Amino acid sequence: MFILKLMPFHKALRSEIVDHSKKSISAGPQVRGSSDISDSAKLKADMNYELRTKNWRQRRLGFTLIELLVVISIIAILVTVIVASFGGTQKKARDARRREDLDAIKKALELAKSDSIGSAWYAACNPVGASCAPSSTTPTLATAYIRAVPADPSGGNYIYVPLPASCTYTVATNIGTCSSYDAIACIENDGTPTGDGVETKPVVPALGSACAGTKIYRIQSP
């Protein structure tokens, strides 16, 4: 018959069954005071069991390649989602800043107009041209009409288009020929719905065709 040696529960294997048949003797009557298994054989069997248990535990301490690949894939997906969400939020924040900046520029332009003869003329580009940055006008907007002319939060300048094209302004007499204007900012978030100043990017160079996105924000003289 077989002699089953019971082991403590913590030594039991989850996926292996240790064969102790090598530690047993053939079926037959046991003779008191005699043994068919030598002490060295018992010791060898015990050491074999302990070694196999230790190896199993060592294998369970690490991760398989498949497990690592699954974890890395999940982390990559989460990072992609977070970065995309954060990037979209940042674009919307910069677009909101652009609206505020153009509104501030509009107020400065109206103040400058009020100083012209008959409060009739807007600032011209300096040098005279079809368009320029709001910081390059005649008269100069900074200091007198606005603390500092804002620039695009992503770098570069907004676009100021005095009308009619190539109109002028003389500071000495406060007389000009610019009767209206457009002020333009590039919109980063292409998902911004049109309306309320947001328009599809035009093909006219002076009106924001160089913008990287597909939308612009435009304000016009009253």
C-alpha cells in the first residue's frame, strides 16, 4: 500500500501534485522494527519536495511576458486618453484667451478713433499695408489706449486689417482714411462651432489663411 505523507497547507502547490510514490514501499505487510525506505531516501524525497515548492514560488514571484504586455498596453491606452483630453482642454483655454485679447484690442481701437478728428478714423498700419500686427499701428495703441497690446498665446501676433486697403493716418493732424477694420485670431480647436465671430478660414491671405487650423475668430468695427 501507499504511505501518504501529509504536508502543511502552506506548502501545497496550486497547480502541481507532488508524487510521493517514490517515498513509499511496495504493498505488503509491514514488519515491526524494519523499514523498506532508508533514511537517506526519505531525506532525498523531502529535499526534492522542498526544491520543487521553492521553484514554484520563485516562478510565481514574477510576471509572464503576456502579463507584462497586457499591463503596458493598458497603461499606453490610458496615457493616450489623458493626453488627448488634456490637449483639447488646453486648446479651448487658449481660444478663450484669444477672444478676450481681441475684445481688448477692439476697445483700444475705439479709444484711438475717439481721438481722431470727428472721431471718424481708425488706426492705420505702420508701415502702410494691407494688414499688420495690432502692435504696429499709427497711432500706436500701447500705453495711450491699452497697457500692452496682447499677442497670440501660442506665439506670433494677431492680424489687424484696416479698411479700405492701404489706408493712412496722420498723427500730427489726427486725420486718417481708415473707416473700418477687421481683427483676426487663429482658432486651434477645429471643433469650435461657427458663429459669434468664429468663421471658416478664408482663402484671402490678409484674413487668416495662414492659420494652421480650419477656423478663425474675427471681430469687425461697429
